[in-house]
Amino acid sequence: MFNPNIKIKANTIKIKSVKKIRAPSPSTDSSISSAEVKRCKEIDYFYGAGKKEWQYKEWIVNNIDIADALHRFRRRSIVEVEKSNNINGMRILALSHIFPVNQFDRTRSILQYLDVDECDALKSVVDEKKRKIKLGPAKAMIYCQRAAIVSFVYYKFVSLTNFTYKSEDDEDDEDNEGKDKDEDGAARMAMTKKIVADLKDNHASADDSSEATFMDKHLMPILKKALLNTEATYAVMDKPTGDGKKPDFMIGMEVKKHKVYFFFVEVKRPDTSSKYQPEDDFVKLMKLMKASVDEQLNFGVETPTSLGLLIEGFKCTLFEMTLSFDGVYLPIAFARFSLAEEIHQLVLLPSAIDA
């Protein structure tokens, strides 16, 4: 998940909630809102003064120069913004050398702007880099299916109080887990059971009145068991990063006595709407991931990697970003799954854990 060469010095898990504070946007921020474009003749294309020009090197794949194709899109984006204020999230990201590849949402993928040969060349790169998902044990899916059915019937017809679920073969599972030759499968099964129990408790009590409570109810049971289970990892809720941007959630570790964040979560709750703005949660997430890659480079990490989770309603998309070539930040969408909106949808849980 992260560069194994990094020496981790953290000794404890730290989960901290911080009061929401609106951080002032620094004057050097590369974010470009439509209002800023209208009132500014000159645009800061990157952090600081920035540069329009990109002195790129050839990146030849299958006899196609991918860098040249990306450069053309970036150059067109600058022209469109300057001449007609025609701006969108993909153009903003191109200005920062971020070129997402998203098989789940073509409107958020650079592939829509490339011709067929260029798409094929870039896809071949993505196929090599794309993270492979290791599926959990089949019995975890069966357990969730049974829990979902029993929970649905119980919540539909019986009192909610003092409800616990134990499948018919739980006792056999518990007896055999120690004997299970697949230690990873046994660990995932145990994790699944704990998450199911936590999700049931949360659905009975928590509401969705904010991003924080939404995450506490639907996502944190998974994150705590799947990611925050080592002493090397800590999480900080609702804390601005060094450049003033504030993710809904982020995870990091200590590198050379400095906190480096590498996993970011942006949440848009169900049934919420806002005025259209080019720099939406997706753009914000991509920029946070890029900043993480840059920070890792500053610390001498040879293969910097960052991860991002975009939650829109109950649909989740997971991205991994690498600096694939000189001046090319390539975030790849490698998994999509759904959170359990209702307790009878626990069958969705294994795909979330696998991701």
C-alpha cells in the first residue's frame, strides 16, 4: 500500500477529532474558481507564480508519445480558460499536471480527450500500474448475506433492542479459524464479523447530519478495522494540511520525525447539493494526493504513492496516484464499491473490505 522502504517510527495509533475551522486559502494556492477567473487577467497555474509552459520529455509507449498527447490537452486547457473562461475540473487538474484515468466515470478521465491510439497506449501503462484487488474468503460473503437477511427480518418485525446475530456455523468457524491454513482469509473473516457488529450498532444510533457523522456511521467501522490496525498508522479527522486544504479525513505516518499523509477521504453526503463549481471534491482530492506525492519526494521516497477515496452518497471510488513520468501525476481509479445504506445491505461489505 505504501513504499516499504520507509522507516516508520510511530509507536501508537492516534485518532484525533479537531474542531472544524475554515482555513484561509493561501495566496499561492493553484485552485482556480470561476469567480477568480473572471476578475483576474493572469492566472497562477501552479503553487506560487507557476509557469504555463511544460518542458516535457518524450514518453513513448507503443510508438505513441503519451507526454505529447497530455501536453496538447494541457495547452488547450490554458487557452480555453484564458480566452473564454471555459473551465472544468479536468482542465484545472491538467494545469497542475494531474491526468486522472477513471474507468468508472469517463467524465473524470483524461481518456475522453485522447484519440484511440493515445488511449490504447495510456491504457497499457495503466494496466501495468493498476493495483490488483485481492478478494476475501467466500465465507465472509456468506456471513454478510445471512446477517443482512436476518437483520432485515428482525428490524422489520421485531424490537430493535438487544439484537445480536450469530450464524448457524459461527461456532464451527470459531473452532476452525485457528486451524485455517489461510491465515489471511481467517483474519479477514474475523475482521468482517467485527465490522458487521459495529455497523449494526452505528445504524441503530448515529445520524447523517454532517460529513463527520456520516463517516462515523458508514465508513469508520471499516477504516478502523482494515487500516488503523497497526501501530504505524494514525488518522486525523478534519485537520488542514500544510497548504491550507482540509480533507474530510486523512491517514498518515511519521517519516523522519515528520507526519506524512498518504490517504485522503472526501465525502459528499446523500441528498446534498451545492452550486456548480469547477473545483469540486474530486478536484480537491486529486490535489491533496499530488501534494502528498510531492512531500514524499522531498523526503527522498523513491516511489511515492498516495491514495484517495471519493465518497458521493454511498458510492465510493478508490484512487492511487504515482508520478508515472516526468511531470505526469497519474491517479488511477482501481476500485468502486458501495457502503451499506441500510443494515440489510451488509452484503455490500466484503467488496468494501477487499478494496
